Amino acid sequence: MSETTAASGSDGVASPTTGSASDRPVLGIDIGGSGIKGAPVDLHTGEFAADRLRIDTPADSTPENVARVVAKIVSEFTDQIGDGPIGVTIPAVVNHGITRSAANIDKSWIDHPAEKTFEDVLGRNIVLVNDADAAGVAEVQYGAAKGNLGVVLLTTLGTGIGSALIHNGMLVPNTEFGHLEIDGHDAESRASAKFKEDKGLSYKKWAEKHLQRYYEVLESLTWPDLIVVGGGVSRKSEKFLPLLKLNAEIVPAKLQNSAGIVGAAWLAHNWKG
């Protein structure tokens, strides 16, 4: 799908078994350290209803500055989405609308009532959610875990490791399994895609020494029926996933860069806070 580029939670639960699709597209927005991306989503199909718009994340990425950029994206799609709610992802723990952490964004997000800030700036109902949680919901609704009502664990391998845990279609938010302590180290410091690149590791060594240890510990704690692996490196999943020896089936994510936007839109329409 083409992309337009411009320079520049709640803590309820949502169930895919009871969720409904909107007759109008719902806007999802994915906030990252370098870019803020948004698109209206057709919830019947999980596909974008218009080209995605990306605007650079402001260098001074405070909540107020980011909210103003989000407002620009919203204004581009107002005719399509009407006055409906908007889903927004953030690389942070989100607890009752308050961001409790900040990954690759300004530290002023920590303990900030971010959902309210967005609602004040945008004048709309907002569902703010952790970015990995949104991706997990998208994969259960439309992607690699569609139709799986068991325990689904999504991990995103990138600069760090994000995670989402979904049981019987119900999201358990803010799991933060990338920060498990394994063998005396923060897990993502030894298993992330960034660690692989920084150390110049082959896929084989990364998988057999580092990913194997990470996933076997994670599996022993959560016992998932299915593990979905996202992040950019999942495009080369054939180089490392077959090397892992686990009880659960482990598969690459399907939605790639659209997962956060799609999951945010679905949650905006179906979240039960």
C-alpha cells in the first residue's frame, strides 16, 4: 500500500469474539520515536481505507507537541472517520490513561495523563494503548493468530522487545516481557534485534544462544498455545524461527508495519473500559 509522508488506555479488556466492526473507517495512529503514522482502517477487513500519512516525531517529543502532530493527521481524515473515537499507540506502559514509562520519547511522558492530553487537544474520545498490545490485538483479529482462542503471545523484536498477551481473545495489557530478568540481565539487552546487529551475530548464533534462552524462559512462565514474532526482523523469520525448539508453535507476524495502526483502530471501536 502506498504512503503519504509529511515532514515535520485505558485498562479495560476487548474480546475479538464479541467485537463489532464499524460501518465507517476508524482512525488508528501509531506513535514512534522517529515517526507518527496514521490511517483510517476498515474494521471489516483490517485494511487501510486510505493511504497512510506519516509525519516526523518532533525532536522535543513532549505529550503536548506530539498531540499537535496527531491533530494534523486527524484533520486529514476527518471526512472519512466522522466524529468517531480514535485509537492511539504509544511506546509506553499505559495504565488508566496515564503513561507510566517512556521508550524513545521524551521523559515527560512518565506518569503523565496522556489520554486526557490527547482528548483535550483533539476534542475526541481517545483510546490510548501500548504499541505492542495494539499489534497483538491486530494479529489476533486479522493476522497470524486469527481464530486462535487459546493463549497467544506476541513479541516484537527490534530496538527492544515488546510483548502482548491475549487469552481467549482477551488482552492482558502492559506485560513488558522484554524486561524479564534472565541469567542476571534484562532480557532485551541480550535477545533484541538491536543486540544481534550491535554484536554482528549470525541468525544461527542469535537464535540458538540468545532467542532460544529467552523464549524457553518466557514459555515456562506463560505456556502459550501460539507465539507470534513481529518487528522488522520477522521478514527474515525463515533464518531463525525454525532453529528454535519450543513446545508452542512459533510463527512470524503477518501485518508488519500496519499492525499498530490496525490494532489501535480496532481497540478504539471495541475497547471496554
